[in-house]
Amino acid sequence: QVRLVESGGGLVRAGDSLRLSCAPSAPASNIDTVAWFRQAPGKEREFVASIKMWAGNNQNYADSVKGRFTISRDAVKDTVALQMNTLKPEDTSVYYCAARASILSDDYREGDDYQYWGRGTQVTVFS
């Protein structure tokens, strides 16, 4: 399967910014969508943002991060970034990169599930 490696997490002050990166081990042609999820201790995993890996690069955001977070893709490096601005303590979580296989991949499945998951990167925001 495709391996996803997250980086960029850390400890920051409320109001500061942080930029996460997701590096897939496979070409973008094998991936339909890349998303970021997060999970805080004692809470369920929640969706943060997603982006299509084709020309339209349609983006989707959770209401809690709209206007603060921006997801983008680097066509040259074939990576996906999550720019997080105006961070709040409630943003503290382990952030996971996830990817949905494209129809060109042997791992493709119909539906909205994500086939590939990274191991996560910790983001801690203190006030």
C-alpha cells in the first residue's frame, strides 16, 4: 500500500501558525483525494480538510477550521500541505494524513473511505 508520512507538528502558542506536510510514497496518479484528520485524547477522529489531486483540486473544510486552515498540493514535490493559522488550544490533536486511491490504482474502492493513513504528527497549542 501507499505510505503517507506526516511532518511539521510541534508545540506552538495560541494564535501562532504551523504548516503540516504529507508525503505519499506513490505518484499522485494513484491518489484521488488527500485529507487531514485529527484525533485528540478521549475524542473520536474528526475530518479537518481535503483536496482533490486532479486539475480541479476541489477543497473541503470542517466548519471548525474554515478561514484558518488552508490545504494545498505541490504538483512538483507531489506533497500536500496544511497551513494552520490562528491556532487555538482546541486544535491540539494528533493530525493524520489520509488518502483515497484513484481509479487507476489496484487499491481503488468505491465509496468515501480512505485506504491509506499516515502515523500522525502531534500538534499542541497552548494558551
